[in-house]
Amino acid sequence: MPTTPTTVEHQQQEKQLLSNHSDLLSAEEEARIPHRQHIHQHSFKGHVEEHFSRPELVRDCILGLSDGLTVPFALAAGLSSLGDSRIVIYGGIAELVSGAISMGLGGYLAAKSDADHYNTERQREAREVELYPDEEEEEIVEIFEQYGLDRESIEPMFVRFRENTEKFVDFMMKFELNLEMPDPNRSLISAATIGLSYLFGGLIPLLPYFLINDTTDALFSSIVVTSMTLLAFGYIKSIYLRPAQAVMGALQTLAIGGIAAGCSYLIVAFVNSVNDQNDTSAGGASVSFH
């Protein structure tokens, strides 16, 4: 049937009325829920969560670098009191390699222990969910009561958990025991991260001894280079962990490395001077006897 002008005008009027009604509803909603317009204008995709995606990796890097910068620096400073750069280089390399291996193995065993602990606790929790489901549900109620939720509010969640006990166990592991499922490759990654970070950090205080023959000059160069590295490392580390105290964190890192190196230098110098005095005394006694 052909469309008459009257019919077209009638349809346009209906569309106009619907449009006006929609605008009125939108205005009423905006007055009732003022933040809704802000939500529509700013998509959730524009919000970026500024959190570490791999905090354990950052922790391993910090552990390896902090020890790598401090221990070889202290050893090199201590051996410098003997006045022979070759001793510093040989001793430093030996310590660097053994330290990197030791730190890496320590990280591997620690991550492996965490995985074993998680698996053991999960098996125990699975048995408890199977044998004592009512008691486990009451534990969940106690958790949510801290946030103002009663059993009736979370009953739909219990229905899901009864249908899927694996999710029940997952929930108890995370929210009751505060345990996260570890990465299966976590042990190897932790070992490599800590070991390589230690090796990289330990090379910095030793580099001047490879380039400078005079031990004293190499020591002062090592102090300058390592101090600047400790300051930068401490500042960058604090920027991520506690930004408000970044400068204090840098100074603290430098102080720790400086104290360790100073104590090592003084102890080795003291022991060396005592040995020289003993050798001198023994030589004098031998001459007097003859």
C-alpha cells in the first residue's frame, strides 16, 4: 500500500515524541545518577592500573643487584689494602662467580620451597573441603562478615562452590591462606634472575682494576663508579617501592655499600699490618740468636 503524506508526517511525529521522551529519561537519570555521564564520557579502557605485573621478578632483580654491588665492592676494597691489583682481580672474579652461583641456587631453592608448600597446603585444603564443607563455608562467612556481608548475601557463591569444588579450594587458598599459585617455571626464572643480577652488579666495582694498574688509583676509581651506581640503583629502586622517599633510599643504599667496603678495607689492612709486625719480630729474633 502506498505511503501517503499524512502517514509520513504521522511517523515523523511519533519519532519526535519518542526522541523527546528518551531525552527526558536521560535528563532524569543524569539528575538521579550524576556520575553516569562521567562514566560514559571516560571509558574504563582509558584507566590504567599502575601495578607490577611480575613483582617477584622485580624483587629478584633488586636482591641480586643489591648484593652484587655491595659484596664484591667490599671484597675489592679490602683486598686493595694488600697493594696488588692481581689479587683483587683474581679474588674478585672467584667471589663473583661463586657468589652468583650461590645466590642463583638460593633463589631456586626458595622458589621450589614455595611451590612445594603451596601444593602441600592445597592437598590439605582439598581434603578439608571434601570432609568438612559446612565448616569451610562458615570460614568464608567469617571472612566476608568483616566487610559487612552476611551469609544470605553470599549464598549464590556457595551454590557455585558446591557445584565446583576446585573453585571452592581455589578461593580458600587465596582468601583464607593468602597463597597464590606459583608459576611452574618460577624456580628457574628466579635462579637466573638473581644470579645474573648479582654477576652484573659485581662487575661494576671490579672494572677499574682491569683498566688501571695502580691499586690505589683503581680503588678510588672503583669507589667513585660504585658510589654513583649505588646512588642510581637506590634511587630507581625507591621510585618503584616508595616514591616519596626516593632520595633517602638512594642515600641509604650508598651508606650500606660504603660501610661494608670501609669495614672490609680496615679489617684486611689491620690483619696485614699484624702479620707484617709478626714477620718483623720473627726476623729480629732470628738475627739476635745468631
